[in-house]
Amino acid sequence: MSINRRQFLKIASSGMAAVAVGAAGGYNLFWRDGEAMAATPTLILSMEAALMEMSDKVQLPVWVFQKGGDVPRCPGIAIFSVEGDKIDIKITNNLTVRHAFFIPGVVDSGDILPGQTVTVSFNAPAAGTYMYYDNSNAPMNRVMGLHGPLVVLPRIPFTPYTNPPTSMQNLFNDLGRTSHFPGSPWDPARNWFWFLNSFDPIKNAAAAASPSMSASSFTNGYLSQYFTISGKSGFFSSHDHNIRLSGNVGQPCLVRCMNAGLITHSYHLHGNHAYQLTNSDFDKGTTVVSDNLRMLDAWPLAPLQGKDMLVPFIQPPDIPKSKWPPVQEKFPLDFPMHCHTEPSQTAAGGNYPHGLLTHFIITGPINSADGVVQVTKAEVRLKFGKLSISGVSSQPVGTILEVRAGSGASDTIIGTTTVKSGGTWAFTGRALKTLVNRSLSVTTQGGGPQRLDVRPVMR
Amino acid sequence: MAVIPRDQGHPYDENDPMERIMFLQHGVAEPDSFDLIDRAGIVNPILLPQADGSPQPTDRRVSLLTPDTVAALQATLTPGSAPESYTLPTPDRIATPDRSFARTNVHGLTVPVPYPTKAGALAVEVWGFVDPAGAIAPWFPGTTIRCKEGELVHSTLLPKKGSHTIHHHGIEPTPMNDGVGHATFLVAGGGYTYQWLAPDAGTYFYHCHKNTVLHFELGMYGLLISDPNVPNAPFIDGGPGAVYRGNTIRNYHKEAIWVLDDIDSRWHETVQPQHGVGAGMGGTGVGAEFTTIGQNTGIELHRFEPDFFVVSGVFADPASQPKPNLITNTLVSPVMNRGETLLIRTLNASYTVVTLKFPSQIDPEVIAMDGRTFGRAPFMSYSRPFKLSTQNRQLTFTTANRWDLLIDTSSVPSGTHFVDAEFRHWRTNDLLRTVTMQIVVNS
């Protein structure tokens, strides 16, 4: 798909610093609370050396993918795109030995020599979660910090995947619409990353001093002293709203769990069990989207494994029903999420719990102000010039929705519809204006929830 | 060179009292249940408010409890009374539970081991939990907590040797009833009663969540089982009993409990005795927020190299006959009459990655994981039970995972069938030990 339209790049709070590339740049599908925007046609990355401060203020040498104009981060910036869109990434190696940019099964830059700039172009693969990393001198360069997430959205993001299996479709259909999931459907803006790595200070120092050392020298005797989740540990990951989950009951969220490190971890969530949606192998480049959804309170994550988990944000089920909402105990209800292979809860050999830990915060009971608009179907029939779009909303019956041509809340209104009983809505109209933009938005009249830049199916 | 700060994008404000409380609560100053009562310092003057009226850093309760509740707690104080004479009341307490448990912790006792420890001993200290009204043995793993789905449960911890907690793992009550030290509070001498509903029928466990890395390894855990709400439940460990398979109740004749654990004897005989129960927690030195790598020499809780492997408290012995590391204890390795149904509840309580390998004669059905039954409405209606043969009769699980396996022995040939448990290192994936359980089927 050619990208001649406006193209935006955003720094945002979708669970990590994030950037949208390709046509996805034109909308704020993921971005909570109106974040700043910048425009660029191509994502610019460089490989840089930096020092990473651990929770106890010890600084370790790392190598990172740094976005042009941004500060260094480890993991690198989260890249968002929409299935099928073209992605261009220009990568400069500012380190002293060869490196690479690699997404298994998707793109492989090959060697990028010191000082060299390489542009990789590829079409965003099937909707889901991917890891980009340096696969040269594996696993050393990756474990030194050269890694980050790529998220690909479906054209209609009712679930995180295109054509999900029946059980998963049923789960997303039920969110916000059945007695066991009161509240709202999944809102794609409710998206977090729990991205793991670990650090052995001796090995990091050795690699920084001798970047061409062999990977086996790096891994032999490797003994982690620090364990990070999305680049932070302990208190710092527990209280960073980009890492800890928060929301009211009835606001389900997606957590993309990824492991760039060398250790098999065991995430344990308190307060809610979570559904395992996928199982990815970021070595082979394969993902299984599950049709048999386990509901777990602990889930393994081996090196280069990924799992997308849906945290339902239900009322914690084992609170006595007559004591909900609690009277003496206060909101927010603050639960931990930690790796249960507990040596990962340490820093510098102790300092429990300054390791792989974050929190899960239930800010309050169901709030009717948390409404969501979701699109389940959008179709343009070219022969008849007809647009059909329909979906669900957790807003009150009678709420007026505006259907717009284009990818933003300020685009032209082409019609309105209302939320019916049962939380469904539908709109049928002429398709001419939508054809120009090839995307649609649905907004709430007078302000409120919106679903921007939905890509209709063309028939 | 650019520095990536530890608080990148979300600056930590040391001058914000609530942020400071939360920071210190991560290891340096976890309040105990008495600290939550004694804000004004009538009994404990260390906890007086600061000069500007802002709360002391240990005063976590102002963010846990409503002001009325805090005021009521304070009214219970009597100057001069000993802290251990106070019991923190359970918030939103319901006076009459359907079932009550009490646990205290065991420490200072050793169990024999089949070969020498790293220090050359033939016994190792392990901690555990027991009912204070019952006999002391067995304490490792702790005495099972067994309840019936939907019951209102009061589980009281009466700690010894400092403060501890109970986290009822997989059960999801309010934070104060969740038993996580760094998120809420530790239970001091006066005790505390955790209040929760017995969860969906299934396999759970409980453990101490203070300095969990050490206390869990030292043995402070036990199984927790929620049985279906049927006559005669809760059942006796070992069976007979009943479970859900999907939405249907299935009876089983016997219940095998496989709690897989590993022990690094260094942690038990060096770290804990030489560095105390607080080893690995908080800063070292006056006002220190952290302990350095150098100061942690001799503690090193990131270094876990197990030398003993245990199933439900039974130590595997490489010299055992007829197979090395064979566990024959009948609670672990049942003897079945052909045609009977066996339920296996398995928990990985180790810090290694464990793979269970079943022989070709046995194809267990996986009916539940982590206390959630496949196919059971409403929350598990997006799933269905599956045969282990769909994944090569193997399952791999990590710390805290539970799998419930149902075996109909009518299709199993008579004889002795071995199930191997491979313990692999969390970092290297090296095979550390293969422990074998057996299922004997008599015709």
C-alpha cells in the first residue's frame, strides 16, 4: 500500500515508548490521553552504546536501538503498524563491530557494518506481537540490549488478530456483553508490554570492552545479577504506569509478554487469572493463536518466547460478594505481578523485591464512564458504492455515534447511528467519501470514546 | 555516554511522602500488622508523624484503609501494651466464616537427606507450616489447606521467629487478604486472619510472601485444594474424592500429589544461619537503601544451584532401587486397581523448569491448570480438556504452575509404569536430575 497520505510518528504511552509507522501513523488507535505527535516518513533507528542504571544506581554498559531524536531506551521503542502496511526503517550502526536488525520470518538486514546505514523495507506481517533484535553473534548482542517489540494490528482491531479462532472470537464477543464480564469490550488502547531481560555486570563489562568477543564466552558462566521488565526493576517497574497495569473493573487489557534474555521465567499475576491468547517463538518466527484458551495465574516464558495475555479486569473473584466494593479497604486495589522463579526477584544478589516485578492496579469498580466503541465489521462494496459498518459499544442505549470518512476524529461525518439495546450498533451508507481515504472512524457525538482508522474490507 | 535512568519517563519524587512510602516498602521498610495499628506511636514512638504532619514512611495504612478505619484502629491502643498483644482486625470482616484454618510456621527443625549436603551434613533445616493445634509433623510441605468451593474462609497466621505472611496462591481476594509483604504488610506476633472465598474447585497452594525468594525456598509452603461443593467435600488428601471435568462432576478413587521441589543446601545451611532470616532484604548500613554486590557476598540469592530434589517432601535418592531417584511413597506413587480413576495434582514448587514425561501406556487427560477447569462455564467456556498425547505425553512447567491430570486406568495395562520428572536449570537448561514417580496398576 502506498503511503502518500500524512504520516505521523508518535511518542506515546502504550505500555512503552512507541512509534507508529506506515499508514498507521495517521491515527491514535493506541494512544491514551492525546500524546504529542511528530511527522516522519520513515522510522530512523541507530545502534548506540549507553549506560543503563539499575534500581540500586549501579550503571551497566548496554547497546540499544535508539530512535532518531529520542533518548536511548532498553528495550528499544515499540513499533506499531497495521497488517499489510509498508514499513521502512533506516538503521545506522554507531557501534564498533557489525550488527543487524532482524525479525524472524519477516526481515533480516544482514550485516550492518560500523558507520554504515541500511534501510529495510517490508510489509507488516500477520497481526500480532513480534520481536526485533540483533541476531548477529547471538545471543550476546540481543542480551546486551539490542531488542524491542513490533506490534502489528489487524485492519479491524476487535481482537488483536485477523480471523481469530472461534474460542477467541467468542471470548472477545463476551467481554462487556455477558454477566461474567460486565463492563466494556477490549479497547485496543489498553495494551501493555512486559518485556524481560537480565544483566550480568561482569559479562556486560566484558562485551563493552571487547565487542567482538565470542557469544560462547559471553554465555559461559553467565550469572544474572539484575532482572528487568520493560527495562526497569522493583519499585521502578511497579510504579511506572507504562509497565504496571491499571484500570477499573470491566476494562480488559492485553499484555504482550516477551523475553529477550537467557533465563526461563514464570510470570505470576495476583488478583485475576489471565487468558493466554498466543504462543510465539521469536527464534523460529512462529506464532500459534490459541483456540483452547488457558486461564492462568502463572505462565512460563523461555528465552525468545512470547505470549499475549488478556487480563480480564474482573472483580477479584474471591472477595466475598457482600463485601464488594470494599468499605474499609481502599481503592486502588494494588496487586503485584512477579516472576515466581524467585531468584529473579533480587538485585545485586539481594534487595528483594527489586527484580522482575510490577503491579496490577484495580482503580475502582465498574464505571459507566469507561465506555468503549468497537467495530466488528466494516465493508465497502465497490460495485454498489455501499458502506456497511457495525460494532458494539458499552455506552448507554441511544448514545449517538458519528461515522466519519478518514482516520481521525476531525474528519468528515458521513452519517450517524445509535447504540441499540444489547450494545450493538450498525450503519449503512454511500461509500464514496470513504473510498478516498480507505479508512473510517467512529466517534461519540459530543465527545467520548472513539475508534479511529478502521480499514474496511473492499469487495 | 548517555545514561538510561532507572526511573526513565516516570521520575521518582523522593519528597512525595506516598512515593517515599512505596519506595521504602520495596524491601527497606515493609510495615508489619502492628505498624498499621500504631500510626501515632502511642506504643511504638518510632512511628510518630513527621514534623510537617506528613505520614512516616512506614505508614502504609493511609493508602490501604479508609480514614475511619484508621481512626478506629488507633482507638484500640493502650499505652504500655506489648505489640504482640495486638491483632490487626481484618477489614470488611464477616463475623461467621464457613470454615477456619490456623497456621504457624516451623523453623529450626531438620530432615534427613540421602547424601551429604554442600557442607557435608546428612540433614538439612527446612521450614514449613503446621496447624498450631495439631502435631508438629509433617511440616514440609506444610499441612494442606482444603476447603469447598464458595465457602467463606478465615485463614489465620500466627507467626513465630519474626514476621511472615501467607499468600494463598491463585486465590484472589483484596490486597490486605493477599498476603504480599511488599504490597501490604507482614504479619507480626499478634497474628492476622486472611478472609477469602474458597475459589473455583482446583489445585492451589500457599506460601510465605516475605522475602519470598528465601522463605519459599526454605520450605514455607503447602498445598491448598478447593473441592467441588458436593457431599463429603472437602476430601482427604489421597482420595477418594470428586473433581470437575468441564461442567460435570467426576469421582476419583485415588489422588496423587506431586509437589516438585529442589533444594540448594547452601541456602539452608549457610545463607540463613549465617546471615539471618532477613538475608537478601533491605539495605546494608545506616540509611542505606540497597545492599551492594560486594556486601551480598555469601548471600547471593541470585545464585541457585540445587543439589536435592524432592517430591511432596520425599527426597530423591540416586542410590534407590530398583531405579535411581525413584519415589515409592504411596501418596506420590499410587497403587491402583485396574478400572479405577486416578487424579494427579502437580505443582512446580522448585526454581527449575520441570518436564513430566509419561510412558506410552498412559495418556492422562489435562482437566485443569492453575485452578481453572477446562470447559467449565462461564470463564473457561473458551477451552476444553485435552489428552497429553497431543503434546507427546509431556508437559513442561515452571515455578507455581499447577496441572491437574485425570487417568482412567481401565485402558492402562497392569504393571508398574514410570513417570519421569526432569529438572532443568532456569538459565542453562542443563538436566540436573531425573526423578521418577511410579503408577502401579493391578489387574
